Amino acid sequence: MSYSKTIVLTNYDGETFVVDEVVAVEPQTIEHMIEDGCANTSIPLPNVTSKILSKVIEHCKKHVETPNSNEKAAKADLKSFDFDFVKADQGTLFDLILAMNYLNIKELLDLIYQTVADMIKGKTPEEEEEMRRVNAWVFSCFVGVTCLYFKSKKM
Amino acid sequence: MLISRILNWNALIRSVRDQCFGYKMISENLVGEASLHQELEVLSVSKRLVRSLSQKIKRKNHEDEPNGISLRCPALYTRGGGCKVGATTGDEFGEIGCRRRSASSIEDGKGYKPVCGPEDTNVDCFSHGLKERFRRRSIRKAPEVEGVHVFLPDDIVEMCLVRLPLTSLMKARLVCKKWRFLTTTPRFMQMRRNRLYQSPWLFLFGAVKSGFCSHEIHAFDVSSNKWHTISSEVIKGRFMFSVVSIQENVYIVGGCSSLTNFGKLDRSSVKTHKGVLVFSPLTNLWHKVASMKHARSKPVLGVCEVNSDSLTIKTQHTRQDRRLVRTRINGISDVYEDPHRLSVRRQLRYPFDEPEVTLRPKNENPSGKDSRRFLIIAVGGVGSWDEPLDSCEVYDSSSNKWTEVQRLPVDFGVVCSTTFCNGLFYAYSESDNLAAYDIERGYWFRIQTTTLPPRVHEYYPTIISCENRLFMVSVSWCEGDGQIGRRNKAVRKLWELDLVYLNWEELSTHPDAPMDWNTTFVGDKNMIFGVEMFKIFGQVLDFLTMFDVSGGSKNWVHVSRNQVAHELDASSCATKMMAVLRL
């Protein structure tokens, strides 16, 4: 892109982030907003906290800056960056998922889904249930059922 | 798992009963089944539910009567909001039908512990539970644990779960109903299939244990490097069958079983099968599909997926052709060496008078779930009278029918391998002939390759197709010109046929010495898997190797060594069959 335009993002806490348009169009949601011409002043992102938003912007920047070449070093660098990126604690990861789901960044979404899948992988149902309970993850309903279920199973 | 659910059910019954006691609603008056039915139907509860409930109550009553307690609760289920039961109810009803049978057997065995504790019961009203059953996706309040108010939407959970390998997915299904529900929908399975989250599994058939054809199927999960054993009585006693994998099923075609010693690997008097069995590892279920026209053991199979709905299969059924060569020839002899050249004469007829049968799939697919159509070609094999066959038949999944197609070309030799590549079924014979069958036009034609890879003729080559490329694994001498010498050693080599210039090019050398005469190689997407099994120093060894055709490295990778075969007989080396599935 020849011109450099900046986009202002306003988050949940009311803080504003000024980013290049090149970076800002990484999330599809924002891209669509810009396309629709709603981004003249600032883009409100009411359900993303500043911590997460800064993390997301960091990720987008990294991915934009890294040349889209087949260069091995660049790819490896990006991979290690991604690896460190998702090495957050589960609470952050959880927030990230929600933010990502809203912002719709495909690469990052894929990355996080895979991370969660890896966390689930290799666990026994009991462990998984435990994990879910402690982190209150993925818990949309039937708390009672699950607890009952495993209690009776251990009987 | 089942037991726990039953216990839940019992707990429910108990809690219902306790509630009734608590509400002082015990009535010793006899209120018949009829009134219960009526009241339930007023509430417009499904009849099945009514039945199962009343049966449950009846059984309970029956059980309790000796103790002098009779449960007669007229207003039990009629109080829409008043009757409190465990949160499990709504969901439990969904599967009550299948559980009812086993419930009775368990009931008297276990003591009923009160499962519904105060902290985790989620006491709920019955009608709500019912609503839950009919409208599962009702949105509940997200639970609040440790002050974190979190809630993940179903689609995100689904996207995470879809990335799990099969074994983890199966475990994840046990976590809760929600996950189970999310992961068993056809949409989910389709997504898993399309996004290539599946990993290869190798299924090893035809194991022989202490003289008997074992009912065990050994499955190897490549991603987690683990062997599993599946027991299936269906294929017990059958040997010399061929297997082929299609989507998530394995087709077991033909084979024979001993007539005198059932279950034994005894080739003195055998019945050769026409039947085709389908094994679906995901459900561990077997079913039958249409049988072949001719009984065959060890037929050579190829499979292809067809996209066009209007593909016609040219059949060849004239009267002369129907006649089988019913001569008793020893297993090894070649049909082409019969003095009267029956097969040749048959072959020389002009093919113009062949009737043509168009197999158009019906509009409504019988299976419904998988609309993909595929064809299996079964070539050659050994017939009921131990005669080598040169006939071919094609199975069409959309019509569930086998159709006889043109025989192999004259003087082609005994076919030893076939595969589907670029719209053609390729077949390779023991006498190094390559032919291809065009399904749309319905005939075989010879392919003359410019070069012929030198090979040791005792080992039969295998042709494999991966990513629309045609490969062959054959054994050749490393040095020299094919003469057995002191310094020569045999190696297994992978060749690729250039489909334009038709010459074989050497691609890679297999690291293992060729010990097994019957090594099986199967292609799957971009991988070639091979299993070698042989007896040496009184021990049966097995080696699983893998080759990535798309990768830059030209090396075979060992995926498993000596993990299954040690308890098998040496004859399993000859009877083994392998299929690769993406699960």
C-alpha cells in the first residue's frame, strides 16, 4: 500500500490505540468496518479489553511486518512468535478466543483453536472435566450433570 | 459409563420418591396406570416417555412391595412446576429407550447412594427438564466460578473439538452431554473430514493365532503411535480375503474359510466366499453389501471415488462369458497356459455386441449421509476351484451392485496389484505387464513403458497411487545385473511412473532388507504405508514403514517395530492385509 493511513481503535476501557491501516485490516471485522466507511473517527471495540487488544495488535503487526515469502528463517521466526503468543495462561487465552471470535482473524483463530485442542488432547475425561471446572471453561450448561456423572462413576 | 447413568436414573427415581414423601403426597389408594397416563397426556408429554415412566414406576413398585412400601403417587408428574427432580432428568430421557433393558439387570446389584448432593444437584423442575430435552440449545446462564464470568459459545467449542485426534475426541465425548452432542452431529464429522484434521490409522487384518484365524483386527494410530486391538467375530475363520478402505469404512471382499476345520487356517477344503463385508471402525459395526458375481479369494482390489453421477459401467455379459472355466488346476498354474486357450478365444470376440448398462444413482440416496459415490474393482484372485481368475467386476456404491466388466487383456499374466490413478484403474501383472482400465469406455488397454525396472521375480511388485502419481514398490538387486552373487543384496525400491513419457524412475530405497514375500503397501493421500511381517529365529517380527511422497526427503520412516506380531503365527505373514483410513 502506497499511503499510510492510521486508524483509531477505542476499546472497552475507553483507551484508544492508533494503528496503521495495514495492520488494522488484519481483523476481518475491522476491515469490513473500514470498507463500509464507518471508520472515519474511531472504531469502537466494546468487548475487547486493552490487554487483549494490545496483544492482538502486536500479533497483527508481527504478521504484517513479516514478509510473505517462503524464506525459512522468517517462517521459523513467525512460528516461534506464534508459539510464545499462545503460551499465555488459560484466562488470557480464553479472553483471546472471545476477542478473536469477534475480530475474526483467521490465522490467529486457527492458532488458538489448535492450542486449546492440544490442551484437551491426551487428557482423560476426568482430567478434562477437572480442567473445565477449575477454569470454568466451555461451561455452557449441565454443570450438575457432569458432576453427578463423574461422582457416580467414581462410586 | 452406562452404569453411572443408570445410577443417575435410579437416583432420579429415588429423589422423586423422596420428594413425594417430603410433600406428604403419599397415597395408599390405588391409582391405576390409566390415570397416570391420562394426566401425563394432558401435559402433552411424548408417549414414549409415558410408557417408559410408567414402566419404571411399575417396576419400582414391584420391587418395593415386599418391603411393604408401595409407591402410589397420583400427583407425581402432574404438578408442572412443583415436582423437583435432579437436573439430569431432561437429558436422560433422550436415551432412556436403549438403557431400559440393562437397567433392570443392574437395579438389584448396586445400593443406591444418594447422588444428588445439595451443592451440585441444580434442582430443577421437571417441566423445565423436558423443555431442555426438546430444545437442547437453550441458553443457560454462564456459571460463575472463582469470580470469572466466562462463557464460550458453542461454535468456538466446536472449532476446538474438531481439531482433536480421534482418540482424544472419543474421550472428549465422555466429558459431558454437551460435548457429546456437539461432536456427534453429521455436520461436525463432515467438518472434520473436510478440514483434514483426521490422521491416518492402519488396520491390519488376517492375523492367525495358534492355527486359528483370529477375530482380532489390529489398528495402529499413526499420530499417537499406539496399537489398538478390535475384536470382531464376524471375520473369524475367514482368510485370504482382500481389504480396501473407502472413506471411513473398510470393505472386506471375498476370502475363504475352511469347511472341515472351521476357524482354522486349513487350505485342504475351503469354501470361497463371494460376500462383501463392510466394517466401520468408528462405530465398530459390520454390515453386508451386495455379493460379487464370482467367489474369489485374494482378489486384487482397487477403489475410486466418482464425482459424475452419470458414469456408465460397461458390462460384459454374454452367454459364452458366463461360462466358467471349471477345470481343476493347481493353485500355481496359470490360466493362460491352458491348452485350449479358452480365455484367449473368449477375449477375441468383437466387443460390439456388448450390452451396456447405465447405472444412474437414484435421486434419493439410500444411506443419505454420505452421498459420495465410489467404485471398487475386483480383479482376478483365486476362484472356488482353485483356478486363477482373469475376470473383473466393478462394485458401484450408488446402486449396491457388482457388474462384470471386460476381462484382463490376453496374455496379461496373473495380476498382482491394482490401483486407481487419474481416472484409470492400473493393474500390474507378475509378468511385468501394465494395463489400465478405463471405466467410462469400459475396456482394458496395455501400457508399454519405455523402461522396465529390474526386479527379483520372486517378489511381486505393488503399484500404489498417491496424489495422482503412480508408484511401484519392487525388489531388485542392488548391484550386478540380476544375477545372484556374493556381493549382491536385494533391496526394495520405490519407482515412479512418469505418466507422460511412461518410464519408471527410481525414487527411493527401502531401508529394510526384503524379508517378507507378501509385504503390503498402501497409499493414502501423500503417504505410502508398508507393513512387513516375517518369521526369523523362531519369532514373528513386524515392521511398519511410512514414506511421504510430497516431502523433500526420500527416506522411509519406521513407525512401529515388533509390537503386534510376536503372538501371531508365521502364517499371518501370508494372510495379512492392511487398509489405511483417515479417522
